[in-house]
Amino acid sequence: MKSAAVIGGGFGGIAAALRLRAKGYDVTVYDRSSQLGGRAQVFEKDGFKYDAGPTVITAPHVISELFGLFGKDMSDYVNIVPLETWYRFTYPDGGYFDYGGSSEQIKNEIRRISPGDVSGYEALYRESESIYRVGYEKLATQPFHSLLHMIKIVPQMLRLRVYRSVWGLVSAHIKHDKLRQAFSVQPLLVGGNPFDTTCIYSLIHFLEREFGVYFAMGGTGALVTGLAKLMEEEGITVRLNQTITRLPVASKNISSVVTERGEEKPFDLVVSNVDPVHLYDKLVDAKFVRRSAKIKAKHASKSMGLFVLFFGTNTTFPDVEHHTIWLGKRYKELLSDIFDRKVLADDFSLYLHRPTATDPSFAPDGCDSFYALVPVPNMQGNIDWGNEGPRLEQRVLDALDNSILPGVKDNLAHSFFMTPVDFESRYLSPEGAGFSIAPKFTQSAWFRFHNKAEGPENLYLVGAGSHPGAGLPGVIASAKVLDQLIPQAAAG
């Protein structure tokens, strides 16, 4: 049986391992953490549970498909439930916008804020569907290592005008500033600035309304556990607490993988689920890396960093939704501080996750579990997180205490946080970027890191930095691209 190594056990690596196993490969997954899941780690403290990674599930069929590869049903492994309110947007003036539910519910909420924008929203949705039909259904699982392939789809992309930004597309249809912010914020969930992220990502509007937004009971960690069980049943070997430090090359192929302990094992092919910049800078000898990959690794515009505050409370906040987007006083100017000037501003916006709204098992009885995710500059901003981390923690708690979580500071069970420094050290994410390289038009499709390596012949890439990009559907789709690149295994 031909052998394959998967370096990195995030969702892209898990999906790749399962697809390779379905093709008949003997698969070994290496991950430097003590748990599978990549950024989807689970922290537990004093009876509270915290998902550290992605918390929003869209397009659950792409996950179900992985179980279907082996004739199995996802529902036997994990319980994924729909949310009625996908996100609550809160504004500095105390106003709110509840996004989710049926089409009529969404339009009623829009009508409450700006009646004149209902027709504009429908136009935005129709354009989102057009982008989805091409950008996701036709292109997300297509390999783009060939420039010719890219040239062939240029006419379709031009017809959709994907060179526009998400903000530009939304503003063409929506006039009220509060709704413009609500309908343009999605790129931040995959690491992009709405003002320069390609409007391909506006397909998220259609994706959410067509398929809904879901939560895995037990958290994203429960989804990882279900996939890990499937991997075990199908004979995939998982080696945790193993950091790969070198991928030796012989005869234009990766010959083996080498761990930090000096252990070396040969494989017929290797799939990398590590950040592509780290892959090409640290793991593969530069003389075997093509110039195109070197240029991307050196000049790639990286996503923003993340400050993630985890905290438990000794009381509950039943009026707070599962997902809340808490918007600060500035929008475009704040994003420019984060992405362009790379300074830590005095103000901020954040995403608040309250899983106990759906699954009380995340906290002891009568308590709530939260995390607040704050977009911040990546480490190119030279911020002293040793000092600024505790300060930002208090600023976030103060802001929440004075708005949607009154009394939270008096009822705090505990709190702890992660900064871009942790993302760099724990996940080997260059510059502590939260989502690898940014989802700009000039870093999409052929311009993104290729799924077929720009280097050794038997090396392949999946994950947020490769095509099609970040987010659960994106990284899982990156593994589906491999189906067209890697042949069925045959006896060696």
C-alpha cells in the first residue's frame, strides 16, 4: 500500500487524510498539539469548556461528505443543530440587528432599521447567489496550479466583477450604514478587511441563507472528536505532540518527514496543512522551492491577528445570543488601524461567542461560558503583548460590562487570553496571523499558494493559506481539490 503523510491535523489535514484513505493510501497524520483540530483546540477550566477555534458551521454537507466517503452517517458521530439567530449585531447607540432565520424574518429586521434597504438586500442576495454558483460550486474545488486554468476562468470572474471589494458590493445595494457594516463584516471571520477583500466572499450571504448556520453540540471539539473516531475506524494513524522540522528531498520528491526528535520516516507523498509561508521557509530546502512560492512567501499580505479572551461567569446572561458581533464607534478607520497602520487602537470591535445559549454543558449550572475575539494587528505591528494583553483584557471586560453584559466583572469566575504571539508559537503561524494570508483578489485562485506544491513533485497543500482559502468550508474544500491531483493508490 502506498503511504501518505499529512502534516498538521486541522480540518484541512483531517479532510485530506480521509480523502487519501478513501483512495487507498496508508495515511499517517502528524500534529504538534496534544489534540487534533489545529486551531480548534478545546480548553477546560473549573468546569467551564471553551472552543478555541472556529465556532460557526456553514454548509454542513461538506463535513457530512467526509463520512459519506466510507458509507457512514455524520449524525452517528456528532449532533449539529441549526441556529435561528445566526448573529446579533449590536451598535454603540444601543441598537441591534438580528440576522438569521427565514427570508421574511431577515427582511423584517432590515425593514425595522431601514425600510428602503429591503429591495437592496434582495438584489445583494441575488448577486451573492451568482457569485456562489461560479466562485464556490465551480471553482472552490478546482486546482489552480496551472496559469492556463486561471486564464480560462477570467471571463467568468470579470462578468461577476470579483475585483470589487466586499464593502463595494454591499454598498452598491445597501444604503444604511448599520446594515452596510452588518452585511460586510463576514470577511473578518476569515481574516480579511472588507474594504480590500475580493467580493467572492460575498457568496457567504447565499451560503448562510441557503444552508443556514449551525453549531455542533459539545462544540467544535465534538466535531473534531467525531472525525477522529472516523479516522481511527478507517485505520488512519495519528501521531500527536510531533512537530515536523524538515522534509528532505531526493529526485525532486519529498523522501521522508523528520520530527524535532530526529525521527525520520519515508512516505510516497506528503500533504502539508501547515501555513505555506512556514512550509516553504522552514521545512523544504530553498533550492527545491520554485521562485513563485518564494515570492509569495516573502511578500504575501497576511491576515490580521487575533486577541481571544476566554472567560466564565458565575451567573447567566440569557438575553445574549449565541453569536454576537459587537461593533465599536469606528468601522473603516478601525480596520485601517488594524490592517494598514498595524497599530493597536484605543477602540475595538469584537465577536462574542456564548455557546451556553445553545449547549448548557459548556459551563456549570447557573453559569455561562464566553469567548471574545478581537481583531488586532498581526505581529508586524511590533506590539508588546506582554503589556498590552492584560490591558486589552480589562478594556474588553469594561466595554462588555457597560453594554451587553452588565455586571460581568462582578460575576467573573476566571479569564485568560491568547494573542498573536500565541498563534505564532502554538500553531507556527508566521507573524501570528490568525488566518494565514489575507483573502485579497491578488491572493486568490492562481495567485494563492497552489494545492500542487510549487516545489517537490509529491508535495501537496491544504488549509487556509492554499486555494480556496480560510473558513471551515474553504479548508475542507482544499482537501477536495486533491481528489483531482492525487491518483488512486495502487500497490507499490
